[in-house]
Amino acid sequence: MATLPLQDEFNVYESAAARFEAAARKLGLEEGLYRFLKYPAKEITVYIPVMLDSGHLEVFIGYRVHHSIVRGPGKGGIRFAPNVTLDEVRALASWMTWKCAVANIPFGGAKGGVICDPTKLSRGELERITRRYTAELIEWFGPERDVPAPDLGTNEQTMAWIMDTYSMHVRHTTTAVVTGKPIDLGGSQGRQEATGRGVMISCDRALARFRMQRLSTRVIIQGFGNVGSMAAKLLHHAGYKIVGVADIHGALYNENGFDVPELIDWVYGQHKVLSEFPAGGAKMTANEILFQPAEIVIPAAVENQITSENAHRLQTRILCEGANGPCTAMADEIVDRKGIFVIPDILANAGGVTVSYFEWVQDRQGFFWSEKEVNERLKDVIEHSFEEVVRYSETHGVNNRVAAYMLAIDRVAFALKERGIYA
Ligand code: NAD
């Protein structure tokens, strides 16, 4: 099994491939399976013509990648961002395969993206991009084929437009074609805070492991969007002390802890800019916040924040990856040497896809659960997955990240062997 040298630390596809290789090697995965699971099963680029409000015709580029549909339909978000690349979408699709396998939910991995800046587009323009992207991919999507969800730059409104476009094409309302929808269109209770809740459950498990108390646990969170703000809210409510917060514009560190509900009102009210929060603290860049002292650091923004250049500066005991790929593969060894307990992304942020799965199940059966029921089932899945990863790590003498990949690859490879290769 040849190992590719990492050419570009910041290419997330290379980072994903390096981690896959390390785990596959440790598992002793046979060459054919290795090749099959390393590369995406299918990928497509679509050119999306959209009439802008100005009357100018623009063509946007969109992608959808199916990494694996061995364990079930492809599952994964759609990202609208100016810097989306096919390599990034490939990496994110493969992480979805491994994440669904770690959580042991019956989905494969997929991901999509459109190169655009949603902050510079009107609602009408975003709707037209979304509908045309969906129409171009109409044969790919479907409750049994590929089920998109929101990601950076998309939200429940985007999902409502996809659901409607798909339904108009197939001539009947098909709510289960997407997850992360508004509740009154078949969305699930608890979905909005699911990823943040999964992060909190993972932190709780880590604390139990180290016999630490919530009240004396300082937490830093980078990113104050869906994942970061929900994690902050739930952790604060549970008694953790949130001492560092950041959004794209900057960060604040306050040893005394933040009043998170007030901070949320500030950011999501009229003020918008987190670093101008009056009861602030020391101001710094959004990246710098990760290296301040705390028991738990939660990167919940974007990829490649902790690198081979800065990983040695971490001052935390637990690193809980709310974002996908916040550490580069080249940083892994440094983080490991520092003895930091990593809760890897494919475990830590699996709460979102788990409740997406619950949403899909509820849509298909046409029967909806209470928020309490959703949250209890989510807790079961995350706690169970956490314990399985930690047990796997101890049994095989590897760190949590390698263990999570090994567990996931093993599950997908097993399913593949049982199904056999169709020829
Ligand atoms: P979001 O768009 O709601 O929020 C992103 C936050 O990160 C914002 O506060 C933004 O200001 C900040 N940010 C953006 N660029 C930054 C930078 N360079 N430095 C610091 N902060 C920056 O996105 P989200 O849904 O919260 O997703 C965050 C991460 O979590 C992504 O990696 C996403 O793939 C991952 N994730 C999200 C979910 C989910 O359910 N939303 C599930 C699993 C994983």
C-alpha cells in the first residue's frame, strides 16, 4: 500500500487521505478495499446559469461528491462559499462516510458545494442558485440516494427550496430528500442545536473520564455560528465556564467567563460583531484564541486552524473538534506528543448527522418525535460512539483519531464484503 507524501498541508483532501491511510495500514486493510474506500465513488461538476437581480447572467460552479453509498444513501451538507474547491468537497464527503459509520447510522457519505459568496447575493439570487443546482442534480438526490443538509453558508431555507424543487420534479412532496428543514416542513425537533449538543455530550464524557467537574472547566470556542453558539449555550447552561469565544472578525478571552445568553443576544441581535461585546475581555484574532489557557478548546469554525506551525502552542487538556478538519494531518503528531485528549471531528460533531438521520426516519414514517425523545436518542448514540472509539483506541494502542477512523473503515469494509462486488 503506497503512502502519498503530504504535498500541501492545507489541502484538506490530502489531510483526509493521510488519516485514512494511517488507519487503513493499522487495520491491515487489503489493497483492493483500500483503493475502493480511498477514492470517491462518484463526483460531478455542474455549471449553474443564474440571472442576477441586475439582469446580468452569471454562471456558478457547483459540485456534488458521493464518497460511499455502501452503508446507505449518501448523506452530507451543501456549502455555499467563495473558496469551495472540488478537493475540499471530496474530503468532506469522505469524512461523512466515516462519521456516519462511527455513529453507526445507515448512511454513506456525500457532500456538495457551490462557489459563491452568500453574503453578497440577494435572497432571490440564492433561491435561483439553489433551485437550478438542485435541478441539475435531480437524478442524484432522493431519500434512497443522496440526502443533502445545510453546511457553511446554507440553512433551513436553502433546504426548503431544495425540497420544493425536488418535489416539483417528482410530482409529489418528498420531505425526506433533505434534512435540516424548517420544522413545519418535516424538520426534526432538536436539529438546530444537535451538533452543539453532541459536542457537549462528548465533553461530558471526557470530563467523566478524567474525573473533572464542569464548574471548574474553562472552555474556549472558536466560531459562533450554528455549532459554536449552540455548543456555547448548552455548555454554559450545564455549568461549564466559557472563557474564550471567536467569530471570523475576532475573539475575546475573559478568565471570569462570559454570560453566554447575553453574548448570543448581542451577536444575533442588532450588533452582530462578537468582538465588540461590551462585557468583553482581552481582544485577539480568531486564530489566537485557540492557544489561550483552558481545559477544553473547541474549534467550531473552519478547517486548518491548528497546523504544524502552531500546534505546539496549544494549552489545553481536551481538544473537541466541532468543525470538520480544524487540525491539519501534519499537526496530529504534535498534538499527540503534547498528550492532548482529542475528540476527533468524525465523533465530536456527529450530533448533527445523527439528528438528520432521525429527521429522515421521522419523514419516512410520517410520525414525529418530541424534542425530549430526539435528545435522549442523540445522547445514546453519541455516548455509545464515544465509548466505542475510546475502547478501540485502548485495545489497539492508537490515539482517538486513528481509532475513530479504524472503527469506521472496519464497519464500511465489513458491509462491503457482505454485499460483495457487483460485476
Ligand atoms: P456557520 O456558518 O453557522 O458558522 C461559522 C462560524 O465560524 C461563524 O461564527 C463565523 O464567523 C466563523 N468563522 C468563519 N471563518 C472563520 C475563520 N477563518 N476564523 C474564525 N472564525 C471563522 O457554520 P456552522 O454550521 O456552525 O459550521 C461550523 C463548522 O462545523 C464547519 O466546519 C462545518 O462543516 C462543521 N459542522 C457543522 C455542522 C452543523 O450541523 N451545522 C455539523 C457538523 C459539522
